[in-house]
Amino acid sequence: MTPARTSAVASLPYVETLRLVDHHCHGVLRGPVDRTGFEQMLTEARVTGELAGSLFDSQIGFAVRQWCAPILDLEAGADPDRYLRRRAELGPEELTGRFLRAAGLGTLCVDTGYLPELVLSPAELGAAAGAAAYEVVRLEAVAERVARSGISAAGFADAVRSQLAEEARNAVAVKSIAAYRVGLELSGTRPTDVEVAAAAGRWLAAAADASRVRLADEVLHRFLVWCGIDAGLPIQFHVGYGDADIELHRCSPLLLTDLLRALAPTGVPLLLLHNYPFHREAGYLAQVFPNVFMDVSLATHNVGRRAGALIAETLELAPFGKVLFASDAFGLPELYYLGSLLFRRGLGQVLREGLDEESWTDADAARIARLIGVENACRVYGIGPR
Ligand SMILES: [Zn+2]
């Protein structure tokens, strides 16, 4: 396998050759995408057009042209039209194979809660990447399936618990998307089954038919988090940066402080995903709570050549044993490759600067790279390195 190529600028052999654990990603789209679809999936924007300009004119757009073009046998910096033509020529399967193999991934933890019918399954994704693949179950998706089954409010709590036990049988983690629905200001108090039944009653009554079932209730999101705790599974939280559905001012990880304090005695790992632009706040939480971990996924590829600055800011406070690599790639195979490549470039740059300043030794830099790229995730999820 060819590891992700970075550049001579910050290249460190022990960063380049890591077989990364991508602890949070999604599936690759099965079908082709047109130009509009490609530009939209490149960033979190939903709409492009004349007024908005091209999303190729962004840090990630330039990263695609610079770093992804050579994987398609084009010269670095190929223009967008040429890039998209070549993409269409090769087709989805070939693109997926090329980018995923080039990403140098050893293990994938795949969130199957978003548009599962359109994307590769964890097993298919793992096969394309030559990596082990595990599933991450989205809590709200479980609750919504239970709601659609026609359950009564009184039976809701038990039904969710047994449905989760069934669906998460082989999963390595669960994930909360409370950030998308109600924001992160979740109380630290565990809701009683009576409170859950009352909240479920309001929700089920308001959702007049199955197509309108969309969970957005603070009590129920909090209940789901405690279900994850009871199941003993690490819990991933969407935090910060996301698409236009999010109200970003409600997604600072600091809003989770009350809940994190309540969950600390359980010792169950809690993983703050993405975090940008609140990665320094997340670093604080990762420092003070023994079971809190973080990544800067999604942002790492969106900020393109600024990935080094992002990783440097993250590692100001966050202990090196608390930071994990993830891409949060969805849909486009380019994003798995760029997530990996820009992480390696960024981390390499940070470690190289420390070496040049004699802040740490080469042996320590290699150890930090292994922790962040592989070993922290193996410890959190109880999985072996590959
Ligand atoms: Zn995600």
C-alpha cells in the first residue's frame, strides 16, 4: 500500500507511514456526482451558484486540485473542469479504490446513521481501503426507528434500550447528534423513565405521521446519552462545525460541561468530534475530564493548508493522549485521502517545529504521532492496531 504522500517540507517518516485509525467517518457515495453535487459535498454548503462563486476557490478546493489530481494521473494544480472530467472518466469504483488505498488507513469507525442507503457499508468501505471497519450507531436514528414502529409513550424508554442493545451488538461506539437538533446545552441530570415517557408523549403526538418523525427534545437526547453509558459504549458527540442545519453558537463544547461532569464518574469515553472553531475549548475539556477525548475532523480537510495551525492550537492544552485522528469524510472518496494527508502534513509540521526548537526528541515525536494517529483510538475503543 502507498501511504499518503505529504511533502518534503515537513515530512517525518513515522508520520508518513502510520496506518491511521480513522475513528469517525461515513460511507462513500455509490453513484456518480455532477459538478454541483461535488462542490456541495466538498464543504458544508448546500447551495452554490453564480452569486456564491465556486467552492473550488477555497482552501479545500485548492487542496483537491493540488493533492488529489495526481491520484487521478493529472498534474498537481489541474483546473476544476479537467479534474471533474477525469473523475467522470474513471467512475465511482475506481475513484474510491484509488483514494482510499492512498489514504493509508488501518482501521475505520463508520457512522452508519446518515443516508445509509446511498453509501457503502462499513464492510465495503473497509474492503476498499484495505482496512478493518467497525460500526458506530447513531442514537437518534435508533430512537426514530422506535418512534416509527408505533410504540406508546409509556413503552418508549424500554423499547429504545432493547433496540439499541440489538443494533449496537457489534458496534464500537454510539453517536449523539443533539448538537444538530437542540444544541449542546444538555443538563447533567439523568432523566427518569417518567420524564422520558412525558417527553416521548409530546414528541409522538406532534409527529403526526411517520415521515415527520425527527427527534429534537433535550430530555430525549439526554436520555439517549445515558442509554449509551448503560450500554458501556464510548459516546461520540457532534460538536461545533457542521452544515447550515446547525446553530453554531449552540454547539460550543463548553455547553456540555454540566453533562460531562455528571458522566465523568462512569469512566465511559466521551469523544468530542470536529469542534472547530471551538477546538481550544475542547482541548480544555479533554485536559480536565479524564474520560473526554477530541478530534478536529472535518475541519482538518476544510482548512486545507492551515491544518498545521489547527493541529498546533489543538495541542496547546489537550494532552497528547486525548487527541485522535478522524476524517469525518462523507460521500466523496477525496475527503478520506485529504483528511489523512492534511492530518499528516499538519501533525508533521507541528512535530518538526518542536524538533527544530528542541522542545522534544525524535523518539518522543514518533511516540506522539503513534498515540494520536493510532494508539489513543485503540485504547478508547478496545480495538487492536492493524
Ligand atoms: Zn460525521
